[in-house]
Amino acid sequence: MKLIIKNLGVLKDTSIELGDLTVIFGKPNSGKSYILKSIYSNLAFFDQANNVDLATIVAESLYSTIISISENAINGRKYTTSLNISEKFLESLTILRERISRSLLSVNETAITRDDSNLLNRIMEITKEALTSLSIPAVTYTPYSSYCVKKIDIEFSKGELTLSVEVSSIGDKELCKTDLSSNLISNINSYMTSYLVPAIMNKVSIAVEIPSVRFLSYGRSLILLYRENIKPLPYTKSLIFWVNKGSERIRSGKGSINNFWDLKVNVEKTLSVNGLEIPFLSSSLQELTAFSLAIADGRKSLLLIEEPESQLSTDYQLKMGLFLYELSKKHKVVITTHSEIILIILAILSHFKKEKEVVELFNLGKVEGQEMNVNVKIYHVRDGKIELMDPEKVLENIPGITDIYYSILKIIAKLSE
């Protein structure tokens, strides 16, 4: 899979091909985060955190039709109709992509390709096929307001959404129409969020071999601390969703914490780690807890991780390099980083392909699971371009740190005269 960049902030006419683990490094404001956000915005409909938004876009596009349905239902007390929503669903994918892109990036003229074909076009084709072949059983909704609505049945089959409405009493017609329309929009939204969107996008995800997409943004420790009080924004929504989802899965016994970091997470009442509630944890442990919860459901994913070294001490950064390598055996991982330590560890693992020996020499603990080669791609972003670097070249001359190291040696030599 490749991101083709025509115009993305400071980046012009360049590209980046993803490996099992893709490492993007460079100076501040070089365009690293733009790459991560661009990948996410192009594939945001594969993130369950956006299911409600997708459903809302479709439901709102049906507003004028719903008003008409409400009027017919009031006149006849019972009313059933079918709406072909295939085109509106396809449009919602584009609207969501553009909306998230505008919220994260000032400019985003990019495309994701696979085998030199535009992946978005392929996703649209498969989504259309899924819409016309999928059927989901009817769900009955009782009104949250009982003014005049008795029940609403919603069913989906082969591109058509069937609505069956039953009105109990009329009273004020305008008030009843408002009440019924409000219930219809809410119930359509709920049906699509809970059943239709997950079913469609799961089919498409399998067909194009793109797993669940998650954007684990910078500021994980703060988000973990204040997730219940933070208004989810496009920048933080994905992380908040998956941290909460991880907690729910663990509480229900359907998820577990990766034991790499030896975190003892308790979610029975309030979230605690190693016997301490979240506010009393170190920033490092808060970061690691947020990471671990965000992948606790165990589902294979495309993980887009912004600065995984944030808040981590030097020894934790060493372990983070190995952790990312381990994650890449199951997930596809893309990171941006300023950490030369993570860069060095990943370059060593990629070049020598002796994982157990590296772990032992650096005293990083133990390798979890089967040892296997991971396709690590390391990119240096500078001067508006993206350069693929051989791991051996990275070890010979790490951009930035090598120059600083030589400068320090010169200063020490000068001071010693």
C-alpha cells in the first residue's frame, strides 16, 4: 500500500510505501504528522470510532424524505416504505473522508494506491457490491417520546432500507409530525450505527485486506486522564474510542492487556494499574496504559501512532522499539518519531534480523510469541521529500544525532585544551 502525495503541507510530488512497520522521522515541521493524518483521513471509514458520524451523515441526508414519511404515517396510522440508500451511503464515505481531512490538514492532495490502482475507487466498488447483496433482519424501536408514535421497524436488504411506522394517536398533527420525524432520524441513526455500518465496512475491510484503522494521537497520557471530560475531536476521537472500547472488552472478559509491559490493569470499578488509580501513575505508565487499552480487543489493525516515545524514559524507549517490532507481527504499524533510540533499535532489528540476540544484549526482557522477520521501512522526511533509508545506512549515520555527537566531541576536545 502506498500513499501518493501531490500536495501535503510542505511535501510535494512524493510518495511513501508502507511496510509491516513503517518508521517516519525528521525535524519538527518537516511533514511527518501530515503523512500520518493523511493516511488516516483516507481510510477513516475503517475506524469504528467514526461509525456514528457515517450513520449520521446518511440519516441527515434523508431528512426531507422522513418528513414526507411522517406525514403519510399520520394520515394512515400505519405506513411502510422502502428507500434505496446505496448512493447516499457511498456519498457518506466521501463526505466523512473530506470532513476529517479538512479538520486535520490544511491541504491534502493525496491518494492511496495498491498495485498502482487507486484504492479508494476499489473500496467504493466493493462497498456498492456489499450494499446490494447484504441483508440485515428487522429491528423494532419503541419511541423515546410516546406522544404519538407506537413503534418503528427498520430492516435493510439489498440496498434498501425498509421503514414500517405505526402511530398510536394523533393529537396535534404538527407536533406529532415533529415527534415522529425525530424518532425516525434517531432510530435510523441507531440502526445504521449498530448494524448496517459495521456489517458493510467489515465486508469491505476483508475484501480489500485493510483491517481496523486506529489513530493513536499524541497526548495519550492526558487523554487517558481526562477521556470522560474531553469532547472527542477528529484528532483525539479514535484514541478515546479505542481506550474506552479496550476497557469495556476487558471488563466483559473479551479482551486482555498485552503482558509485554507487565501492567496489571483493573477495570472493575475505576480504572487502575498496578494497584494505583490513573492520576497517581507516572506519565510513562499512563502512556503505556493508553497504548495497551487501545489494542486490548486483539483485532488486527492498522495502527497509526504519533510519537510513541512521548513521556518515556530512555530505557522505556528501548523497550518501545522492541514492542513496536512485536506489534508488527500481527498489526500493520506506522509511526512518526523524534526518538533516535527507537530508530536505532528498529534499524538494528531490521538489519541483523537476530531478534532474540538483540533482546538479550540490550536486556529488554523476552520475545513474546514466534520469532519472525518484519518488513521495516524507515523514511527520512526533509526538504519536502521522503527518502527511504537502508537500516545499515541509518546505523552508520543517524541524521541529527550523529552531527550532535560530533559537535559534543569537538566541544569536549576544545574545553580540554
